Amino acid sequence: QVQLVESGGGLVQAGGSLRLSCVASGRTFSPYDMGWFRQVPGKDRIFVAAIRWSSGTTYYTDAVEGRFTISRDNAKNTGYLQMNSLKPEDTAVYYCAAILSRTKVVLAPTAYDYWGQGTQVTVSS
């Protein structure tokens, strides 16, 4: 069992930055790929970014490519999502998730094994 706790959300003006953190506990975080997802009311949870455990390879949805950076520190069992040049359309609840590493990166939220409780990010115009 892996427990995930996100932090770092908040209210920021358009163009600003936030850094989300995701701390894992319970089991070692290392064999797990990590993803960040976001959800707005009435819509499905969607993929934002992911990072492979073994290679550190990163993946981004087109909407955040070049603005967001996903990273992880396996020694600290912590993952991060650095969000720059934020836009009002980035407003959502952001969730981190973990999946036992597969041969390919997984983008579907339904496949992830563990989830955090979510952190609200609000970007004002």
C-alpha cells in the first residue's frame, strides 16, 4: 500500500508559478511511475504529466508542454510538478498518482494504483 499526500496548491495570478509536491509513504516509492492529473467539476480526470521510475523519462500533455516540469526525488519519496506561466484554464484540482512501473508509460487515470487526495489550483485572470 502506498499513501500519497499532495501539497502546494493555491491561488495565483495568470503568468505566475506554483510547485506541487507529492509525498509517498507506506512502501518505497521507487518501483512506481508517477503521474499528475487534474480535474474540473463535471469533467473527467485527465492526464497532465508522468515520470518513469527507472529512466526518469517524462511525458506531458500538449496543453502544459513547455510550461510544466515533472520531477521526482526517490530518496525522499517525493514527486513534484513545477507549474510556470499558469493560465486560467489550468484551474483544477490536481492529483498525484502512482502505478507499478510497466513497460510503457501509462496515461489512463483508471490504470493507476494509488491516488492522493488532491490539491486545488486556481489561476485568476
